[in-house]
Amino acid sequence: MEKIRRASHAGSWYTDNPTKLSQELDGWLRATGLAKSSDVRGVIAPHAGYSYSGRAAAYAFGNIDPANITRVFLLGPSHHYYTKKCALSKATVYKTPIGDLPIDQEVIEELNDTGKFEIMDLHVDEDEHSMEMHLPYLVKVFQGYSVKIVPILVGALSAESEATYGRLLAKYVDDPTNFFSVSSDFCHWGSRFKYMHYDKKHGDIYKSIEALDKMGMDIIETGDPDAFKQYLLETDNTICGRHPISVFLHMLKHSSTKIKIRFLRYEQSSQCRSIKDSSVSYASAAAKVES
């Protein structure tokens, strides 16, 4: 029986007009000037409303060559629902205004059989935006190709759990028909986020935020999950997809395919100059097989 996850954030976080949405995505993808590469096996991309992060996200999704990919694993953080585990979807299909993505039931069952996952209710699934914001881009990039998705909601994991899930999912990295879409925004700065780290040596606040984010991005590019964990402990940077990123780093570390993450784009929702300001940072990366 078909169980549908509605495009619950369409009409608010992004347009629910199919023509307009399709044109926006095409425009952003074209503007990147990126060439598709079959060596790109994963991305890290933001998940804010498209008016904020749609353009930055194109620098991740614009790298994807859909030709040999049949399955996309989505790893997104949980913003509203608390769990110390990773959760799988009950849905059989994820809808978007420009097309639907079927869920790979076989892989969901395979993961569920490990006993390490919980199953999230449909309302939890629909409340969460972190994976939904990647879906229209995936529909657009895989137009004309047959692809299934494996959505994984990543909870508030301990360092040990991040490593456990990373090891468990690593085998999927070694199959070149699998792709990984990791959802994360970067620094959430300002009193409303209860985070106001400011190192004056960088100049304006927004430059300090950029230096902080770039330090994290550099560490993610090394592929070392322990160094990333240390960075988060030291800076407390409010990277909301810290757990999905950490799981992904452990997956790459434990897979036999050599894959390197490189960041291609960095933006901020606004430039903070006073303590009354606030901003969210968006960073897009491609994970590419090293020859």
C-alpha cells in the first residue's frame, strides 16, 4: 500500500508552483557553471528556505551525474523530534511539486533488520524540513532517470553512535550506484540562536563567523571525524547537521573507496555587524572519488 509523505513545506519554504520551481532550480543550477562528474558520489548541502539557500545548494547538486546512480541516501538532522538513534521513514513515496521520489523498501528493511534504527511516524517525517529541502533538487537532477531514495533522520547521536552508524552504512559507499545527500546549514549566529561567538581579530562579526565556519569546513575536508568532533567541542559552532556530517565522515573512513570532500560555495543569509543582527551560514560540498 502506498504511504505518501506530502511536500509539507511547499508553499512556504519554497514555491508550490511546479513551473516556477522548475525554472528557479534550472536557473540556479545553470548559474553555477559546474560540469557534471561521475566521480561525485555525495554532497553536503543546506536546507533553509530556497530564497535563502537555494542558490548555494545548486553548487552541491550541480555536480551530480545521474547516469549511473540508482539510489540516493538522504541524511538529515532532526529539528523537532528528539531521538538518540537514526530513524527510517514509514512512507513509500516522497512527493514534491515537480515529481515524486519512491523509497527503496528493500534497503529500509535491510537497515531496520539491524535493530539499530527506529521508524518515525509520518507526522514526524512531514514536520521535518532538512531532507525535504533536498528533494526538488534531486527530482530535477534525476529527471528522466530511475532513482529511489533512502531517507535517514539522524538524531542527537553520541560520538560512539555516529561511529556505529558510519560503520554500518559504509558498505553502501562502495557501491558506485549509491549516492549520498547530507543536509546541514552552518553557523546560526545571534541572540535568537543563543550563539554569539565573536573573535574581534577577524574584523566585523560576519568575518569572524566566516573564519569559524571555514575552519570547520577545512576539518571536514580532511575526512577526520574525530578532528571534527574536537572542533565542535572547542567552538560549539551551531552546525545543525553536525550529526549527519559526522556519520558521513565515519562512512567514508570505513569504506574501501577513497572519497574526498571539497567545499565549493559559502554564503551567509546576511552580514552581521552588530550584536542585534543574526545570520545563518550555508556551505555546499561535493564528495568525489579520488583516482
